[in-house]
Amino acid sequence: MSHHVTLMSRVDCHACEQAKADLERICGELGVPWEVQDVDADRELRAEYGDRVPVILVDGEEHGYWSVEEDRLRAALR
């Protein structure tokens, strides 16, 4: 089964940059495609995720927020 990871992020967010680095490493190792979406670029995204960024979505479903839980993410992507 193929998975896809999305990082809901914003500019100038230290926690978002850390999550991005974590996802780049983990998804790169596992060969899982991933993308970054700026919550501030869309009013609905900002309303939904704005107070909790970074938010990690796996296959469009919320997986976690504020930090990447590596073991849990790897298990979800297997």
C-alpha cells in the first residue's frame, strides 16, 4: 500500500522546520512521498490547523501535531 504524508506548516515556525527535517529524513528512508502545505495561504486551513502547527497528515488523516513521533509514524507508514 502506498502512503502520502502532508505537513501542515507556516513560515517562520521553528517547530515546523524541525518537523520538515524529520519528515524529509523518515519519508526519504521509506520512499514515501510527502509535501508541505502552508496553512496561512488558505483561510480554511488556517482556521482548522493554525493553532496546532505543525500538523502531520497521513493519507489525508490527522496523525499528530507539534512534533513528529518517529516510531509511531514509521509504524503507520509500514
